[in-house]
Amino acid sequence: MPKDFSRTRRIGEQMQRELAQLIQMEVHDPRLGMVTVADVEVSRDLAVAKVYITSLDEGEKLEQSMAVLKNAAGFLRHELGQRMTIRFIPELRFIHDVTIQRGNELAALIDKAVAGDKQNQND
């Protein structure tokens, strides 16, 4: 039976906090837009960390922000090594998280359906 609060989850949460600070304070690239570290999933062998990024930017600006983060992955990994007390820092893979956008789209569809039902009831 797996533990409720595993080591990989604790490491992921600490990496999320540290990466959020590092991206905000240490990455000084003007192409980087407003990004948020939504989640970090660390593999069981601590080899890879999937860093889920949310952003309000779209299109080319979003692609630029993701490219900046991918280029800064080595720097961020080095800085994580300085801040965290684990022997090995996982490879960082940045992934755009679209759950907020999908949630907004679904909420808009639900609102539209409810409004349509109310209009049909009134007719």
C-alpha cells in the first residue's frame, strides 16, 4: 500500500515553491511573460520532473515564454541544487498546462446551455 505523502510528492512540492521564486526573481528575460508554476510531478526514480506552467498569454508570446523556460532549465536546475538538500536534482521538462483554459471553456458552455434551457422554458 503506497504512502499518502510520498517522498516524490514532497520533493515535487518543494520544487514547485522554489521554481516559482526562481522564475520570478532570477530569470531576467524580457520575452518571459507572466507564468505560474501550477504543479511539479517527479518520477519515482527522481530522474525527471514535469513542471506544469500556466499562463494567460496565447500564441507566439506563450511559445516564447516556454522557449525561455526550456533554455533556462539548466540554470534553474543548478539553482535548485543550491537550494534543496537532495543529492540529485531531476531533469526539468516544462509543459504548458491548459486546465484553466479548458475549465473556462466548459464553464462558458454550461452557462450557454443553462441560458438556452431558461429561454426554452419561458417560451
